Amino acid sequence: MNKDIITVTDPARRFISNLCNENQLLKISINNKGCSGHSYEYELVQRDSVARFDETIIWENGGVCIDSRAVMHVLGSELLLHESHMERYLTWNNPQATNLCGCGTSFSLG
């Protein structure tokens, strides 16, 4: 696994680790829905159910699995944690996104 596929910031790692148990990963996919055309999807999956061509980044207390069909769309991206007094959620700095929607979860690819 090439760890340069995406960068997961330390706050995002801690957030993801709190979501997962020791046998789970956060799976990242992209669907073709959303205001701007695409949106990120997340689901918890068992580590032993990762598909053959999915990419994984695993750290001591957690990890992510990137769906093989999403790898080219997130290549070079940074996965961050947005925190405010009211909420915490994952957000992306994706250099391939050509347009972002005001909702914060939808984007276009060039």
C-alpha cells in the first residue's frame, strides 16, 4: 500500500479510531450523487472484508479503506477533521475537485 494515496491528519485519525472497534476500518467510497455531481460515502467495515483491490491505511488504533473505484478520485487528497463547538465531521482537501458545493459534502471532478 502506498501511503501517498491520501494523507489522514492526526485529528482525523483520532476521530476515526473512536468510531471503529479493533476489527473495523472506515471505508471511503465516492458515489455519483450530490449537488455538484459526486459525494463521499463512509461506512464501517470489518477488516477481513476488504476487497482485493481496495487500498488501506492502518494505524495503531484504526484505519481507513479506500474503495478501489474511488482511489483515482482521492489521490493526493488530505482527510481532515472539522471541529466546532457544535459538531465534528470529516472533510477533504481534494486537489482534483473542480467545484465544491455549499453543503460541504458534494464536489465535481475535472
